[in-house]
Amino acid sequence: MSLNQRIKSLAAVRNILDQFLTKNRAESPTYSEFKNSISLAEIKNPWFTENSILSVLTYWNNVLTEEILTQWLSNYTIKSEESKKIGLVLAGNIPMVGFHDCISTLLAGHQAKIKLSSKDSVLIPFILNLWKEFCEELEFEWVDKLPPCDAVITTGTTNTARYFEYYFKDIPHIIRKNRTSIAILNGNESKEDLHGLADDVFSYFGLGCRSVTQLFIPENYDINKLFEVFISYQGCINHTKYSNNYDYNKAIYLMNQELFWDNNFILLKESRNLFSPIGTLYYSTYSDDSELEKFISQHADSLQCVVSAQPYQQFKTVAPGQAQNPKIDDYADGVDTLDFLSNL
């Protein structure tokens, strides 16, 4: 099947998804299948709430149009006749986080050997199996252990990355490690900007690599400005796993007599650490842009996004509220996945 046919068949899946997400989604022919998959995914992983899953599906509904897919793939030379076996080790921190690797591999005309995360074993198979109904020539299978492959793409922790780098050292590979995102405020942000920042902090309970876990604020910044907009996410405290983490971290800080801000559903604590625990947002003060540039340069390998309403010449930024909505060619870790796959 040609690349154009693969694009059209994936866009057809998107059209079904669009039907499901509309107000009249009960009229979608796959409505019950979608609902069952969402329910099962939440049962298997309580972090995957219905709202989180619908957010992910809405994102993919927006980017999997035929126009966007065609434009994206026009930048590459896809050699469909040179199919390779690609091993994919997927993460499971947020719903469908490994889906981009899957569609990139299949659109490039390769065979995908997919090791799903136990935390996300429902949604990706559902969508890919739906795609296969429109495109029978797609070659993918679910594996418990990767078989011999021509190349691999893995996503995991920094510790597992060391193992993967050794194990796959003799074949082409992309091996991703722990990453997170930071945000920079200068005090002149609009309410809209701050609401967007709240989305970047709270979406998916802060579990994604695009979730903001460290906030840079000017000296003497009024923290109450943040709490005013964060209130729209106060419902997160009703999620059992989230509230357990919030309570645990609060107890630790109290016992250690550490200073922190608290609005009863998130803790703001001063720290230069990048990775804040669930229920906590770290913040740091800064005095000038050179300080920011130095920090970002030192931690470049651990940063996925830098969120800021103000653009900077020294480093790339995304607007508040857009961290969780990357363009389809905004690749994880800044490594062009499709270029890697099309040049094997």
C-alpha cells in the first residue's frame, strides 16, 4: 500500500474519532467500542481518568487530518519497499504517550514490534486495530519481549536507558530518558497566560514529560496570582492517588519543618530540583535572563519544554497552555523520529 493510502486510511480513523468526540457521538458506529476501551483503560490504570483520555483523543483528532499528515510526511523520503523490523518499547505515564512512535513507524512502511507498557495496554491497540481495518497491509504485533530487530525506539527512565544503550548498542536506536518541563514568569502575564500555565501544570496530574514541574518567578512575585487561576483544578484532590501523594508530601515537609505554600490541593515549594513529586510544584526565583540561560543550558538533556509567554532568543519556548499540544513534528527529546525511520 502506498504512503498516500496509509495517510488516507489513518485520516479515516481520525474521522471516526471525530464522530465519537462530537456532541452527537452516540451516533458514531464505534461509540460503544470507544466507551468500553476508555473504561477498561481507567480500570487498568486509575491515573488514566476519562477526562485525561478524552484530552488525548481530542489532541489526536486535531492533528491526524489528511492535510496535516500529508504536509508532515512531505518533508521526508519514505522508502516503502525497504521495510524494516522496528522494536518499540513504549512508556505508560500518560494515555497513548507511545502512539506517535507507532504511527511514525507504520507510516514509514516498517513493521512494528510493540512492547506496550502495562500501564497503557488498551488505547493504543484499540486505535491501531481500528486503523488496520482500513489498511490491512499494516504490519504490527504486540510482544512481551523484543525479537531481533533492525532498529529500536525506547522510552523509559534514565536508569532503564543505560540498560537499553548497552543492549542495543549494535543496532540503530533512539533511546529516551527522563525529561520534564519548566515555566518562566516575568510578572506581566495575562490571566489567559496563567490559565494556560495551570493546564501545563495539572494536565495528566503532572505525570508527562511536557508537564511543568519547575517554575521560575521574579523576586517578590505574588504567589497568590497563581493560586487564583489554579483553583480551576481543585477537583484533582478528589482523585485518590493524587490526594495520597499530596498528603504524603505535605506530611514530609511538615515533619522536616520545611517552608511551602499550600492551597489544599497543590504545594508550592522553593527548590532548584527539576522533578517535583506529584502534588507539588517546585519554584525558584531569578534576577536576570542570564541566570535562566545558564540553568537551561546546564539541564538541556533533562528538559522537554520551556514554557513562557515571553519569547527568548537564547532558547526555544512554547506559549502557556501549549506544552501538552505539540505539533506533530515537534519530536520527543528533539530527535526527528521520522528522519531516523526513513533513513534506515
